[in-house]
Amino acid sequence: MTLIRRIPRRQTVLSLAAFSLLLLTASSMLANPANDPDVPATQAGFEPHTIQQQIQLAGEYLAGHGVAQDSKRAAFWYEKAAGAGDPRAQLQIGYLYEAGIGVPRDPVRAFHWYQLAAAGGLAAAKVNLGIAYLFGGGVEKNEQAAFALFHEAAQKGSGLAACYLGYIYHFGIGVVQNDAEAERWFAKGAELHNPKAQYVMGSLYFAEKNHEHNLNTAATLLRESAQAGYVPAMYQLGLLLERNPDLAKHPGEALTLLNDAANAGSWSSSLLLGVLARDGKDVPRDASSAYFQFRVAVLEGGDEAQKRLENDLKRLSTELGADRTAEINAQAENWHARHHAVLEFVYKPGDDETGFPASALAVPENGGHTAMLLPVEAGIDVASAQR
């Protein structure tokens, strides 16, 4: 199994179950609520007296629904509900502290809130605790504790925990490296409809040279992952359908997937779209479009993309001429400036996979493991973005 290059970064919370492995002594370090920013009510005369109302108000501030978007006020109300003992709010404020959204980044405080949420019965918090132990986020690194937390959460139905167990066995983290056992856990995660696990299994059935190939199974797994908003699966399924158009649900499915993934920052998708435009495959040949896609791929993919596309860019720039090349370079730079976030997940309207009113999750920067959520008001509209 060679498709997996790294352990996935953390995303937001995804599932529920009970916590029983750790002895928690958190009362002595109970976090004080974030400073009251003189929070106004969402409507005249409305006061969030109940925990549910506080959580609802927090979400409205986070997303800018009915009020001006304000992550500090969102954090205030999540933490107020968390201090009252609500496990969901504890999980949410833990994530905000981990990511530094509306509050100063504080992995120790995040770990504390995850402990309380896990003690209150949320397996998603157990998974986040496991990730903290795996990477040493807010707590001393402990691979055995991470494994135990993932294992218990997976047994209780967390597909994300099963996916992490797959990575642990694939990379041999605290266990003997075992690709067969890794695949067993990835398959379990896929059965539990975890998009990352579905992506791994779909990729194995599609592209892994040392694995049984089954393109129908690959398409099914990748399509479900892509429909859940996982950007790498959009690219992988687009590539699969481009090579095997008989598996597409409709004639334009591959191009739609590749455009959505490219608009989410997938430079490999931009590269492939450029190749199609360069060669006139499935679209009319268009040197300007090909050059634009290749330039975007380089801006997003850096040195690796530059090395792969250097010759194509030279040939196309010669064909287009200096003035047209300069014009397209400016267009690509402008597009890149407006689409600087590289996205890992994109959610359709009405999705509530994260528990947050967010439209997307951005791939973390600087080697971190916490994906940044992008609220609806951030202007993310990947599916309709024009290139």
C-alpha cells in the first residue's frame, strides 16, 4: 500500500459515543468563560436563558446568521454553555481553542474541554483526545493512549477513529507496521461512511498497483466521499471517470468534479483540466484556458507543479505570444489571490457534518493538524466559482 503519504490533519468533530478509558480530574482546571464582549441578543428582547439557546446563538454569531459574524461572541456563548456542563458546547469550544477561532489558540485548554466532552458521552471528543495524544497537542505525546482511544471510539461506531487506526497501522505508529490490518480498519471506516476512509479504499481499488483493482467499487466509494465534500475524492473520482467514462453518472460528471476540486485549491485538478484543454479532450482545444489552468496549478502547487509544467508553459506561451501570456498571468494571479484557501472539505447547503455552521474546512498550514473552518460569511462558494 503506497498511496498514503502522511497522516491526515485533524478536521472538526464528526461523531458521538461514550468515554470511559481516562480518569479525568478536570474540575481543578475548569476554564473560565471568555471575556464577555458585551454580547447583544439576536433579536430585541431575546435573552438566551437555556443552554440550547446559548448554543444556537453561538452558531449564529459564528456563521453570521441574523447577526454580524463575530467569532469572539460565538466563542463566548459556546464557552458559557460549556461551563454549564453541555458536552456538545464543550466539544465546540475545545475546537475553537485548538484552532484559535474567537479565542487565543490554547491546545492545553482545548484538551481540557475535550476531556469534559468525552466524559459527557461524546466519542468525537474521544477521537480528538486521541489525536492530541498522537501528535502531542496540549498533552505529552502518548501513542498507546491514542491507539486505545481510537480503538474504543471505532468500536462504538466512529468511522473517523477507524480511519486513524488505519493510518496508525500503515505507518507503524506504536504498533508493528501492517498494511493488511491498516486496510481492515480503512474498510471499517468506509463501512461507517467516513469520507477519508472511503477515499483511501476507493484509491486502493483504483490506482494501487499492488492491490486488487475494482473500478466499480472504486467509483462507488469515491463518489460517496466526494458527495460528502471531501476534496481529494473529487479529484480522484474525476480522474477515474476521465479514464473510464462509462462509469460516469452523466457525460459532464468528470469535468464538474475536476472543476469543483480545482476551485477548492487542488492543483492536481487544475493541472488535469489544463491537459484536457491543451489536448482538446472532452472540451474544445483552448491554449488560453490550458495556460491559465497550468499557471494556477503552479501558483497552488509550488515547485513540484512548476517542474512538471515548465515545458508546457513555455510551449503555450510561445503559441499565445507575450501580450496574451502576460494577460493570462495577471488573471491567474488575481484568481489565486481570491482563492487563497486550500480546502479539504466543502459542504453543501444544509449539511451539518461538523456541528458548526461552516461552508468549508481549509487544509491547515505550517504543518499543523487542525483544519480551519470557514464560516458561510467567508464567501466560499466552490461549486459555482468561475475560473
